[in-house]
Amino acid sequence: MNIFLELDNLIFTSLLPIEDKHSFSQFCRKLDPKPMHVLVNLFKEKPEWIVKFYQNIQAKRAVLNKKDKKAWDEIIEKENFDLLEIEINDLEIEINDIE
Amino acid sequence: MNFRNNPIMKFSPEEPREKPRATEEKFFPQKERVKTAFDSTVALKDEKTLLEKMRGRAREVAKVLILTSALIIGEGIISTTHAQEKPPTPITQVDKSKETNELGQLLNTPEYRHLRGLNYLFTSPFVRIEQETLEDGSSGIRIVKRGIKDGEYDQIVGHLSIRNGELTANFGAPITEAVPIPLEEADKKKPIIQYLLSKHAIEAAPIAIDDSEIATARQFFAIQPMLPQQRETIPLKDTKPDHNVGMIRYAVDSGEKKIATVGLANCVGVTIYNPETHTGGVAHFDPNQEARGMLNNMLDELGQVDSTKVEVRLIGGWSGYSERTVHYLRQELKSRGFKVTSEDILGENISRSIMLDTATGHVTYLER
């Protein structure tokens, strides 16, 4: 299955409202397909990330439009937190595998 | 590390930084400089710093986050540059140049028109062909195999694009592979299906499910819209509900409470009201999620009720999409002895928002 079809299927079975599903799908189709497998795997494993990712896009759109540095810093802080959560989660899996 | 060349280490804490020159202060007052200090370069730099801190898969996700930021910045530049320009004409509406084109004519006569330029070109119990107008004025087509069981996902099985009035594969590439879709003989006579078959974009496949599922699919496909003559509406901004029910959620309460759910769109809402106890509930069902389980939870939460005295309403949904949810909700309510007292279901170009008042059992529509 091509990567965008796979991504679309994940987006369209998420808990986003239908209009947001279409908007998110359109947005993703503009991205470089190469790193999309990372997103697909993440969305498969943690479906809550679909909503999280879309909300991140919407927040960035609002903040970059207003040029609000404080709000931007909050987005980066949240990204940092969410990414660290992935990293810690993956490390835990690695440790469990070793044990 | 060479600290000497590190810009952060350039000044020691004791050494005062150079003060801004008078001319700089005059032409770029402090307030203004703070405001303009944040731009796309700063934004991407922040993202890059974050990327450098991450490892493994988190680093890969951080790369995608940078891409999204870059794309959003690009969107901003484009929208600023083209702010004075006329928006592209959606191919589905009044694009005169495409009216003579066979595909253009087919796009202008969808089976259903929904919100924000989303049209259903073809629907059957097993397949839906969706078309949406993209931001650049071109069109995208999704071929969807419809789920039949309660909670079975609709599966997107193919993408097509329309570029300059011509049908292409995804992103304007030539069509090289036909998407197999379950078609009945009658479907093959529909103009849009004939067109897609002639372009080898789709090919007819057998309906590979058992007879009972076929019968169920036909049953839900036959559900027609039920639309009231009039809806009593109040502005959404004037309402302060006690509960705001989100997607695949429900709330039950009693006394003088207001329970709302907003933006049902293709989702289906159920309101239940017991006039004897002034207890009521509102649920918000997503068509791609199982409906019966949550409905039963809500019914159980109402407690012991005389099902013949309870008022049940089904509200919401889109034609060509939500029939299955309506079917399973009706079926489950019937199996538990509840009679649906009113319905406002399916239809085109609509997103309903509702509020139940548990003091009266009255349901009001909320207008955005």
C-alpha cells in the first residue's frame, strides 16, 4: 500500500472530526513522502498521536500567523515533552527486550 | 570545544554588552524589536535545537515536525503573497472551462454535496467515491470500501487526482494500476463508474462477503434522510451547557441540566429522555466506531425505565456515509424495547449541534 493511502486510512479512522480529517489529510499530502513511514508507524502504535499531531499543526498555524513568540515557546516545550515521552517509551522497550 | 568561538561565551557576565546605538533605538524602538524578533528563521531554529536533543525514533518524528513547520511557514508566505488575488474556482462549482469536459460534467453532478467542497460522486452499499476540492483548486478523489459490521472501518483503497481537468493517479502521475472495487451490474451503468472504468482507474471486483452481510449492507443503504420542516435554533454562543459531549462520548444527568453536543457532521447523536424522572442523556457516535456498546452503556446508566415512556431521538449524519450507524442504533434500541420518537437524520451539507434540557426534554439546535 502506498504510504499516503496508509496514512489516510489512519487519519480517517482517528477521533478527529470529519472536517479536520480532510484538512489533515490534505496537509500530509504536501509533505515529503520519504519520512512518512515514521509517522505511519507512530500513528499505528499510538493512535492518540494523530489528534496530537493535527493539534500541533493547528497551533503552529495560529501562532506563526500572529508571530507570538511566547505561544511558540509553549508549542516547542510541548513538542519536547511529547518527543521525550517517545524516547523514554522506546528505551523502556529496548531495556525490556535486553532483559 | 572551542569556547572562544562560541557566540554564547563571547561576553563574560562581568563584561557589559554593547549598548544599542542611538540611531538603532530611534528607528527600531524596543517594543517593535521584540515584536519582530520572532520570525520563521527563529521558529525553524527552535525546532532544529529540539531535533538535536532527540535520539532514535523521537529524532525521526522531530524531523517531520520541522517539515510541518516549514510547510506552515510556506503556507503563510503564499497566503500573504496571494492575499489580493482571487481564490481559485473549485472545479465542482462554476468552472466554465471545465463544463464541456466529460469529467468536469461528472464532477458537477455528484450524488451528494457535503461541507467544504466535499462531494460523493458515487455511493453503493459497498463503495463510496469521494471528491474534494484542494486548496490549489485541483481535486482529489478517494475510493472507499464501506464497512458493513458495526464499528468496521471504512477503508480507503485508492487515491486519484484531477489536474487541469484530467484524471491522473496520485500527485498527477499517470494511471498505471486499476483499483479493484466491488461493483454490481447496475453500478457499471452509472456515468462516473463508466468513466473511471474507461480510464482504467478502477476495475470491477466481486462482492466478496457472505449473503447475510450483503443483505445488511442493502438494508442500511436503503435508509432515507428524515429531515424536519423546521428546527428550533439558538446561537451557540448564547448557551452554557452543563455537559458538552465530545465524539464517542455520552453524558447522562437529571434535574435542570443542559447536555449539548456540537458539530455532529457525519456523526450521529442520540438523545434519551425519561419524563417521569427528568433524566436524560446525549451520546455522540462516530460512524467508524462501534455504536452498540456505548449506546448500551448510556441506556444502563439511565437505570430502570419504562422503555415505552422514554423519548428517544436520532439526530445527525450524512447521506452516503452514516446510514450504517443509524441502522445499528435503530436495531439496538428496538432490541431493548425502545421506540425512536423522532429522527432528523442524514441529508447533505449539514452539521447539526444539539442541546437537551433535562427539565423539559426539549431538544434545541445550536447555531454557530
